[in-house]
Amino acid sequence: MRTNQLKASLRYLLATIVAGLLAACTADQDVEEATQAANTDHLSEPIVVYSSRKQHLIEPVFEQFTQQTGITVEYTTDKAGVLIERIKIEGQNTPADLLITVDAGNLGYAAAEGIFQAINSAVINETVAPHLRDEQDLWTGLSLRARTIVYSTERVKPDDLSTYQGLGESQWQGRLCLRTSKKVYNQSLVAMLIAEQGEVKAEQTVAAWIANLAISPTSNDTKVMQAIAAGQCDVGIVNTYYFGRLEAKNPDLPLALFWPNQSEAENSGVHVNVSGAGILKYSNNPDQARRLLEWLATEQAQALFAGLNKEYPVISHGAIDPQVSAWGAFKQSPLALSKAFQLQPAAVKLMDRVSYK
Ligand SMILES: [Fe+2]
């Protein structure tokens, strides 16, 4: 009873304060000014980003956004899994507005965990190709990387190469290096192989790769390339930006990229993946978060965001970094990257069945 009385008194007090405030702004002009001030306050709130993309790849981008819009961006970086757990634990109290992470497998996982809200942006829908966005509009790609074949220019002729499946041919016995199956990049690659070829053919392909391995799967993409350069194997599969980093350090490295599956067939093409982002379900500032995403899809922002990591833009006419552009143009797989998460359980089981460690 006392609680109810207290509530009633508080309501009366609040009503009195509000009435007083309203009386203070009698003229329309005053009300307008108050509204403007409130809007400006909202605009000046920083956007809070949780990012598994590293600091040196995002800070210059956010600085440029702030210069152009006056809106500051605060960010925290950590591993994708850690950030997604943190967002779940923080729930409605999360200070974050946006999650930036890499690989459609991770983005799909975040979406399935229910931490995103629909992006609802005509700008994103018009500028980012549909296969690089979530089918439910819960995340969008922000930069594109290919997971493609790398080969020794000393021991392999590009004419010997053709497709991902081709790496299972007998000519590559004891000559192939792969990264471990534990990495989401390979889980997504195999998931997209299943999407493209069906599970039976995809399993034959991956089993044939394992039969051709020169050494045990390595812990990262760079080690795959180092093993090829050192003569331990002759071909491998890596993300393009790792090649870009190694090439920038050592332009004379006897390695080159090859674009497989370039036939006219409908679903063929190089397997691509994205770094991307989603607006958090409990963002206090979804309009501002959307504004940042839309700005990131501009030509200028794309050149910076993708270029800093030797990646490709996700917009069709985006400028490509000169080093990246020198690797040549390729046809990319048109399959929706939402499948990378949907088919991830099947991919993991498949890799387990063929003893891909
Ligand atoms: Fe990576």
C-alpha cells in the first residue's frame, strides 16, 4: 500500500515538473529550440562498435567518418566469439551499437544467437550485392576476400590448375598444403562447396584433398604459403589478403594466386567471403549505427576499409587497391554467403568423416 502511495506521489511530482518545464517553453520557438538541442545531443552520442577486426584496420576508417560527420566512434576489439558472448551477457544493457567481425560463418552465428536487428537500409540494399548480405537482412558484408589457390611459381604451371576439385587429382599427391579444419574460413569454404556441388561431391573433393596432403594441416594461412615457399608443398588454399601481406613484405616470393572454377557454369566461381557487420538488437542508437554502415558502403570508405587489409570492396564500382588489382580480375561464386553458416554443421561433420584435422 505504501509503495502505491509513494508511486502516486512520484507521479504527481513528475507531472508538476513536466508542467513547469512546459510552461517555461511557452513560445513555439522555445519548443523548437529544445527539440533541436535534444536532437543535437542524440547526434553527438558516440557510436559504440565491438570489432573482431583489428584496431589498425578500423581506426583510420572511424577517424575519417568522424572528420566528415562529427560523430565519434568508440570501439573495443576482441575475438568474435568473445564479443558475441559479451553482447549476449550484456543484453539490454549493452553499450554497443554495432558488431564488426569476419567471415559469414561468424556473422551467421551472431545472427542465429539473436543479437542483431534488421538493417533496413535502402542504401545497403542498393550498393552491396545480395549474395554478400544476410538473407534476413541481419548483417551485411563490408569488404570481400577470396579463398583461392596459391601455388609455387617455381614448380607449378598455372595451366596445371583448374578448379578446387582439381586439387584432389593424382598429379597433386604429396604436394598440397591446407590450413586446419578448425578455422571458420575452411568450414565456410566447405559449406559453400556443399552449396555448390551437393554433399556427396563435396565430400569426394575434400577426401581427395586430404589424400594429397604433403604435411599435416597448418595453424594459419601464412604457414601454408611459407611451406610452399620452403618447398614442403607446391599448392594450397588461402585468403587473398594473407597473400597480399606476405607479398608486400617480400615481393620476390616465388608464389602466385590462381583463380579456379572460372567456367561459365551458373554456380561456378572463386569462393569469396566477407568481413561484415550487424546492428545490435539492443543498440540505443540504431539510426546512427545504420548511418555508419551506409557511410562504410560509400566508394571512399570502401577504398579505405578494404584497402587497409588488401581486400576487395563489396560495392560493384569500388576502387581496388593497386596491389590487389594486380592479381587480376576473376568471376566470384554467386552463391549466397548466408549458406556458409546454414551449412556449417554439415561441413564440420563432413571434414570429420574424411579425417581433415
Ligand atoms: Fe584472417
